[in-house]
Amino acid sequence: MNILGISSYYHDAAAALIADGAIVAAAQEERFTRKKHDESFPAHAIAFVLKQARLSLADVDAVVFYDKPYLTFERLLETYHAVAPAGLRSFIAAMPVWIREKLFMRSMLQRELQKLGTLNAGVFFTEHHLSHAASAFFPSPFDEAAIITIDGVGEWATTTLCHGRGNSIRVLRQIDFPHSLGLLYSAFTAYCGFKVNSGEYKLMGLAPYGNPFGERTRLFEQRIRTHLIKIHDDGSFVLNMDYFAYTTGLTMYHEKAWKELFGIPPRERESEQIAQEYMDLAYAIQQVTEDVVLRLARTARELTGARCCCLAGGTALNCVANGKLQRAGIFDHLWIQPASGDAGGALGAALAYWHIKQGAPRTPKDGDAMQGSYLGPRFDDDDIRIVCRDLDAPYTCFDDERQLCAEVARLLDEGRVVGWFQGRMEYGPRALGNRSILGDARNPDMQKKLNLKIKFREGFRPFAPAVLESEAARFFETAEPSPYMLIVTSVKKELCNPLPPGYHDMPLLDRLYVTRSPLPAVTHIDFSARLQTVSPATNPRFHALLEAFHARTGCPVLVNTSFNVRGEPIVCTPLDAYRCFMRTEMDALVMGNALLLKEQQKPLAESSDWRKTYTLD
């Protein structure tokens, strides 16, 4: 039975295909359209997953959408009624789209699907948080687990605690809109000058720059707890809606009330400078978020008795909170869906239909069923040669993988930055060694170079270490593999350098460039690191490169960041990779067995129809 899962029309549209319960392919629409967080109907992603499965649309037995629009419409109407007339502007803006399109979602989906072929399948709907829960539990290696899903909002639910067992998921507790931990965090994201639904990870990266010992930081956290959110012992919470505008308007918060509460105005959107006050505010809300997550986890353990836990929903991408949860020892094992946001809902919807609606049994696999999250398109050496030929791009081809890895290890050891384009593209927001930009973690200038000259992004942003799974415990405080870069841990204490006097009072950039460990490019300002452990079972070529670098330098760690620049999605095709390579100060590009050096390339000729030539249609 072939089941197509779809998420779209909010943000991060995606498609996933499962065949008799096995995950065949999954991808986000943004990777094909090159529009970051593309919310539109995922026509390109659907075309890809069908092509990967060697199916036509006529071969699909069921199409499942990740959300129930009628329930969302009910929530909107009840909310507008409760706050009227305050939400009139928002109501006038939202209702025409709902009445014209979204209330007829089944027809709209059928119409869009029929553009791609003959549709024989019925169109079904799952609830948003069930999609999240299914995406977390069903691919996990656990036969039984507590499931925690936290996000902004889906229909009514913003937080659920579930119990997964075999092929069933039972909802035990639920927190409903407008009380939302995800929206609370997004409100602080906006107040600190970042974009909602895409800047939350920036707020998380900014939080360690806050002064944990400062009186202002303590006061900020106290005011959040006393004025914005009331947290109960079981992790449930209530927001004080006098401070929030997202139920009535087009903004997240009431600016006047927040200015009076915190004594600072909202930071100018994406401005170059970040004052210490906003770093302290980021630290405060991160502490509150972690407190709620830990309380919810304890409740989930008590309700289910399960020794394992699965996480999904946008808040599951808060890898600092995930790390705290892992170290708390509430559960023996933790598994987090690598595509935890709305994109992962496409996969969860398909899996929920297979296991819950169809009653199909489930046999958990060792590790998990996500195949390393390498579920996107693959391009072979012929595809790469064609692109290089058409662009007149010189390259050296290596028939021996060991020689290729040895040469790339040499370049990295010399301080070069390398684009690494291999195998199937990752599903989810993290590059895990197939669409990655790599650098030497030992190089104290690497973070600055990658942020400012390669990624063109804020200088404070940290980078993740990719480490041989067998060597991770030598450098990081970790007891379990972390294949999906979703756990923040600490660098080993014995490797950390003492901090200079007055460290927490130093300007941001002065603190940033203090050498804190032998791996300065991946050691964040609080000695933390967002860890990826690399196994030969899931990514043999990336593992081989790390082994070659280890053999050459004695260091099994590389900087791994996503292959894209600020404001663009991760690259999908060889042409995407080449264009990104040429538009930045990357030194080398490896695509399959081909090595391209920047000094050998000609200037890239722009073409208005380049996407038309190299899409996957």
C-alpha cells in the first residue's frame, strides 16, 4: 500500500511517501523552489517522492494531509468571537482566504494533485499533533514510549502528552490555544529582532551570551514567570493574554506592555548590533522553556510508566532543551524526529494512516527507521559531470574514495572550507553530511570565516561538530549517539580553558573569540556544542572523510554546517551547490567523486532560466 503524506499552506510544505509502512522518500518543497520555508502546495516534492518510488500518482492508495482545517477554522471563529471587536482587522484579513479556499481543502488538494497525474486515491486528514506524534513514535526504535509534542498551534492543541505502544498512540494530556509555549518563545524571538517561524534557533543561539549571574537576567526571568506565564508542577501552564496580541492582531505581543515589563523596546528587526539586554532576555526565556519541558517530561513519565521518550513539534528543535532533558535522566532513552517541524507532519500523517487507520502492525528497527534522514534526491556522477560540462567547470575525478577523502582531509587541515555534496539530501532542517559545508574545528578563525564570508550571517551564531561516533566520548559529555544534531551537550571539562576575568561583562565579540577549548570553532560561548555523531552504518562516505581527517591530524571532529547562505534553503541539486560555492568564499567543492577548486573556476555566468534546465520535474 502506497501512502502519500502532505503538509502545506502554513510553512515548510513537504511530501513523504511510505510503501507498506517503509519510508521511501521525503523532502521539503523549499529545496526545489528555492523559496525558504515555502508554504505552497508541494508539487515538486510530490513529483520527487513518486519518482523515487518509481510510481505514478495513479499508484497511490491514500493521500493524507497533516492537519484538519475544519478544526482550525472552528478555533479561529471561537477566538475572534471571544476577543471581538479587538480582532476585527485580523478577521477581515483571514476570512476571505478561508471561505474561498481553506474550508474546501479536500477539493483544493484534489485539484492540485490532478495536475500531477491521475488521482485514484481518497484524500484523508489527521490532526496536527497526531501527525507530529506519529512522526516521532512510529519511526523510533521503541516499542513503547511517552511522546511529547510542543509547537505554536495545530487546530486547538499546542502541547500534547501521548503514550505510544505498538501501532497505537493515545493522547493523555493536552494544552490548547491560546496557551502555547511555542508562541511564547516566538514572541520573544520577535521582540529580540528575529523573524517568527524561522528565527527561533537564532534566539536559542543568542541565549548563552546572556549573563547567567547578572541581576538583570534574574529580573527578566522573574518577570516572565510572574507576568507572562504561570507554570504548574505538572508542566501545564497558562499565559497572561493581556501581554500577547496574536489572538487579535497581526503581531505577537502588546509592545507598550512589554516595554513597561522589561524596560527595553523591541530590538530593531535583524539590526547589526545586539545589546546585552537582549542577550539576557534570550537567556531568561530559554531557562523558562527548559523548565516547562522538564516538568512535562516528568509528568509524561508518571502517566505512561515508559522508559523511553519521543519528541516532535517545532519546540523539539530546541536542542538545548533536548540536551537538558537527556541529562536529567527522566527517561532512559530519547529519540527526536529530525524533521520535527511542520515538514515532518507529512511523514507523520502517512504513518498515522498506515498504523492507526489501517491497523498495520509495527516492528521497531534497531536504531530507527529514518535511514539517517537521508530521504531526498540523489544525483549520480553522470548528473554531476553534465552540470560541470555545461558550466565549463574544471574538476578532478577520483575513482578511489580513500584518495578523495585523503585529499579533502588535506585541504581541511590547511584551513580550507569545503562544500560537501553527496548522496541523498537530508529531510529536515539539519545538514547531516550530505549537503554540508565543512571546516577544521581546531581553527580559531573558522567560526568567524564561516559566518561572515561563507554563510553571510550573524557573527554570534555557533556551529556544530560532526564527530566519529566511536570517538565522541573523548571530546564531549555524551553517553548516547546523536545522529541528527538535535542534542546540545558540553565539551569535556578537562578540555576547557579557564575563562578570563570579567568574561561575562566583556562585549559580545570579545567573548566570542576567546579560545575556550582545542575545538574553538564548535565550542559555544558556554562550552556547549550541538553534537552530530557519525556512524559508518548511516553515512559511510562522511564517516570515511572523518576517519581520513582523524588519521591525518589526530582530530576526529569537523565543523558541519548546512550547505546554503543566509536566507536560502539548503542546496538540492549539483547546480544549486555550484552556484552557492561560487558566490561565497568556499575554497573547494566535492560533488560525488568530483573535486572542484575555486582558483580553477571561471566566473559564474548568470542565467534567468537556469532553474528550468535543472529541476527534477
